Amino acid sequence: MRYIMLSASVNDSIRGSSLKFINVVCYCQKRVLVRISENVNSKHRLHYCCPNAPHECGFFSWCDPVEEPRVNLVTQDNINPTFHKTDVSEISQENRQMKEEIRILKKRMKKFEKYVGTLQIVIVLLVVVIVVMFMRK
């Protein structure tokens, strides 16, 4: 049987990628060992085991790498200039449309503010009329 200590990551310098593993403790609260399976059905698969041999606590779990989200980086090699120009053109057009919509909305807002001002005056006049009518009685 082969035992190796768990490391936080295993780097593959040829491809520039790495495998990440989580640190695990067994039921004895000890940091586990990583064991290489020699079983025919799961040969060479890594699994966690208790380090307290021969008095192991019976802890067992497969040791699978943790998947991290991949990030696509923009580099000179993967930029498509045609797509970039099209994208900028579309954004410029959207920007012009939004500016026009903002201009129209500002115009409508001014009209609305005038109506609100007029309604405030009408409400004040109605309150005055009602108060005067009740004072006459």
C-alpha cells in the first residue's frame, strides 16, 4: 500500500493547469492521508484515509479534485477585430437611441410637472372654497 500526504494543489506545468483538492480531517480530527487504490474496479483512484494506522477510525472518502469556474481571458490571439468593430457600432447606435429617449422623457417630465403644479393650485383653491362655505353656515 502506498500513502502520500495531501497537498493543496497539484500543478501540471506542461498545460499550465492545476488540480485543486480540499483539506480533509477524519473522525479522529487528524489530517487525512491520500491513498492510491489498488482495487481492480478503481485502480489508481485516490481516496482519503485515517492516518492513525493500525488504529484507524474507519474514515473513507474518494479524493476528487475541486472544480473551479473557468475564466476566459481576452488576449490579442482571441480578439476578432471585425466583431469588435461591429460591437462598437451597435453600442454607439444604442447610445444615440437612449439619448433620444432621454430627451423625449425630459420633455414629458416638464409637461407633467406643469400639470402637477396646476393641480396643486386647483386643490388649494378647492380647499379654500370648502373652508369658506363651511364658515358661512
